[in-house]
Amino acid sequence: MTSQPLPHHQLTAPAPTEPARPAALDQPAPTGPPAYRTDRCRSCNSPIWWARTPAGRSMPVDAVPSPTGTLQLHRTAHQLLADVVPAEQRPDAGPLYLSHFATCPSAWSWRSGGRRG
């Protein structure tokens, strides 16, 4: 069963009325699915979402669709998934997003396991 891409306005959920989301993305919230809140990049303060790659790694994604985007986002009950869309399929893929590593002016400082000074 594959999840269908969601329109941009459905990727963010209203403010949760249930307990706060657990820190680990792979754990369900105590009562129902987690809300995907928008975070802010600690370097440039841009709005981002955290998504899982097919390899299971966390990746910051710009929270605004981009005309040059390469990622399609899918929401499951417990996480936001990011899949790279092949170039020939992008015109028909719906809203696409960019990895925040591609747009953040300080991305280099966050690569390879943590912030470098």
C-alpha cells in the first residue's frame, strides 16, 4: 500500500489537542497520529519540516513548495516521508519540495553528523 501525496495545505495539522508528540519520529503519539508541526532552522530561521528518507534518515525539508523541488512528501500515521521524484515525472507530480540542505546558507555546518564551529 503506497501513500498518496498530499496537497500543501494538508501537510500541516491544526494545533494538537492531545499530548505532545514524542521526540522519536518512529514512535506513535500516545493518543492518535502526531501533528506535523513546522520547526525553524536554527541557522537561518526558515520554516522546515523533518521527513524520513527511504534510507530511514531524518532530513530537513523546506516547508514551502518550490518550482524546482525534487521531493514528494507523504504522510503516514507516524511520520512524514520524502521521496525523490525522477525528473521526467516532476511535471505531473503535484507540489514538490526541496531539501533544506539545498537552500540553507549554513547547510555545510550541519553536514556529517553535527554542527561544526
